[in-house]
Amino acid sequence: MRRGIGRQALVLALVAATLPSGLAVARDIDPPERDATHTITGRGFGHGRGMSQYGAQGAALAGKNVRQILDFYYPGTAVGKATGSIRIRLTGDTTDGVRVVAATGLKLRDLKANKVYSLPVASNRNQWSIDPRGEHGTQVRSFDSKKRVWSLWRTLSGMAQFEGPAVIALIMPSGSQAKYRGVLRAVDVGGAHLDTINALSLETYLRGVVPREAITSWRPAALQAQAVAARTYAAYHRKRSTKRAYDLCDTIACQVYGGYSSEKASTNAAIAATTGQIRLYRNTPIIAEFSSSNGGATTAGTVAYQVAKLDSWDAYPGNKNPNVSWTTTRTSSQLQKALGVGKLKRVSISRRTGIGPGGGRVTRVVATGAAGTRAFTGDQVRANLHLKSAWFTFAGVDTLDIPTD
């Protein structure tokens, strides 16, 4: 407190010293600059390559079947088949090892020796854990719920996994449980702790993906299209991950996967109706990308089956697609921070795809400010401003002048 009072007195003394003797001067404080708000309108949600998920539902409402939907969104591709298993990295498990709920039939597999152990069952043993030990080994421990202590059960020279029951409950860092089919494997991907990998059949994996990527009340043909796209996407990445300990993650960076707890009857039926079906291009699984909504036109990618064309199903009557068009706002300071050209003067959309209402998606934006001029792609601006898509405009105009007063 004393330091604060002393500083205030010093400031007052300095101010007084600068004033002519005998005069009292009142000085107005300059008001802060007004941070103007700018309206941005746009279409679609996502990158727009491949299948529109709302478009698939619109096509299903129009009476199209799964093959017709996939032929439209992945033109030039053929029907193929994929089986086998998949390995999913569970990114939410950031504990040191792999900790599970004790259950009847729970087993431990020593992956290095390929030896299986049945884990003892006791009323006071309610958790098991595979934890790191040394440079490359692991230790297996059980938790005594009465004594509230962990006890060492076995040490291994390599990695291990839990298997046995149809569903295994993984204990997350928060203490909550997440249930998974298949096996839960501890692997040393890198870092101080072990990573958790859920290895299971491709078909079973889809049960935890399709309900997280689509609306489960959608028409069967739309859900079947999502199942084939998700299966193909998984097969594509599995083919390219042979040197890694896992094939895919469980987030939006790959495909969202929620495990056993996400399963729904409608999506399970769609998966079963399309068992094994994928899409191929030149006898290889395609990268079957999809996004929520394309706003009325697909966008071209780097492969032959990703083409730019109009899509009337995305806004099909009765589809109730909330992302066909959207409106949001950003302030001048938000635009300035996102574009990095100093005090912003002008933002101009200089090029679009030319396909769709208003000229389609933005491909080039030029920003001018006190620090100079920079060019951006539409996707860069979308990311920097956190917009739903790169199909946008500034309240109906392509050039936005920022007031400097």
C-alpha cells in the first residue's frame, strides 16, 4: 500500500511541476478508438472436398441410394472391399500408462513374448495398470481398493495389452471411464508416458465412428454413405501407416471415434448393410474426405475424384441444413490480428473458384495495412478468422475498407 501511495504522489508532483504557477488545468482523456464490427456472410461448413454429409442426407431424402450418393461425391471411383483390424491412438488418455477396470475374463498379453496371462480376480482388486519401467519395459500393477495402494504383479521386458472381455473400461485421467471393444495396448510412441492404442476389427471400429460423424436419425442411405466413406478413409490411412504403432487417432484430425459408448442402433445397421464396402481409385482405397456441408458446391482437390461442381442436395428441401448459409461478425482488431499487416486499411477478395452463388469459394485475399500488403489463400483466412468455410464475403461485398479515424 505504501509503495502505491508514494508512486501516486510522485506522479502528481511531476504533473504539478509542468504547470505554470497559479494555473489549474483540466485535461480531457482521449477516448479509445472505436473497434468497429464487420459482418461476414458465408456458405458451407468445412473444406468442401468429397462428400457433403448434409448433402448425403438431402440425396437420401430425394430417394437416392448409397451407391448413387457415393458415385456423385466420389466420381470415377469403383466399389471395393476392406477387412481386417485397425489401431486407434486414444489421445484423451494422457496418464503414464494404461489403466483399466478389473473384470472377469480380463487378460494380459506380453507382446514381446506373445504370452497370455489370466489376471487374478479378487473383490479388492478393482483396477489394473500397465506402466513404463526402464528404457523399454513395463510393469503390471493392481490396485487394492481396501488398502488404497498399488501392488506390483509382474514386470515385462517389452510392451503389453489388456484383452479378453467384449468391452474393456479404460480409466481416463479425470477418473471417468471410457469403454472400448477389442484390446487396449500400451505402446512407446515417444515421450515420458506410454500411449494407449485401441486395436479392433475395422467393422467394430466404425460403430464408434459413424454415430460421431453423422446425425443418427438421418435416412439409412445417408448413414450407409457415411459408413462407406469412414471405412474407406480408415483403409486409406491404414495402408500408409505400416511403420507406426497406430493407424489413426480418435479426434477430428482423423475421424472422431468414441468407442463402445457411442454406438447406436441406426448406425450399427448402416455399417452392417455395407459390410466391407469401400471406394477405390486405380485399385487403391481413396482418401474419402467429407465435411459437414459444402454450401451448394463441392471443391476440387489434388486427386482426380475430388472435383468442383454444383450440389443441389446440400440444401435439398426438408434437409434442415443449418450450414448452407451463415452469418458471423469480427471486429477490426480481430481482422488486424489475423492478417498481420499492421493497422489494417483494406481487405479485398481478389479471386474465387467461380462455381456456386456469389462466385464460389475464396481462393485469394489481399490485405493492406500500415506494414504493407500480404496475400492469403481463402483457407488461410478461414483458419485465421475461425470461419466455418472459405466461402465467405463481407456482408455482400468483396472489398472491406477499414475506417482509420
